[in-house]
Amino acid sequence: MNVEVKKIGDEEYKIIENWWTQRKWPKIPKDMLPERGYISFVDGEPIFAGWVYKDETSNYGMFEWGVSSPSADPKARGVGFKALMDHVFQCAFESGVRHLLTFTNSEKFVSRLEGCGFNVADQDVRLLVVNFSEE
């Protein structure tokens, strides 16, 4: 299998928006996403994507909005996920991240993340957000 990971641009974002729609997930506005967004391709097909948030004043980062192609072959999905996470870890480390955190309520995704080196740090957590308007 030929595997490639690249930075998410406008074209890739449109692909990912389609994945969110197919999964009936809300679309994440581009202005909420950091520049450190990556997408894996297996044999030329887009497979898995996610973003790394990094505060430049600390060594803490977050991997968020991980999503895969709903129509991807399970084997390709596994290969694409591994390639993406290897790339994310390398880029995060090179940018100074020493503690990478993520959130999910998917047991299947937890299992995949543990396979990459994440450890479960908490359970039954709720994600809360406040949106500030420019008014």
C-alpha cells in the first residue's frame, strides 16, 4: 500500500466536510481549526484526518476532530490511521509538544488511540464550549 500524509488545504477540507455530513456530525468551522491539520492517503484515497492544537507558550498540545472516510476499506483505514498518528506525533514533538491530549466517547477510537501510545486519563467527561460573538 502506498501511504502519504499531507497538510490539510481547502481541497482536503471539502473532502472532510463530506465525511462529517455522511456521518451526520456537525461541520467544524475552518476558523476553529489550527493550521496543523493533516490527512492520510492510502493508494491515493483520502482515509483519515485530524488537527493538532498547540499553544506556543507551553509544551501541551491536543489532537482533535479525528475523522475517517466512512467508505474506506477497514484495512486501509487502519493503515491510514497509523500513518496519520505517526506523522502527528512527529510534527507535535518537533513543534515542542511533550504532552498530547485528545477527547473521544468512541470505545473503538479509544482502542486505536491506546494502540498508538495514548493512555486513558479520565472517563465520563463532558466537553463544554462557549462561543464569543464579535458584537
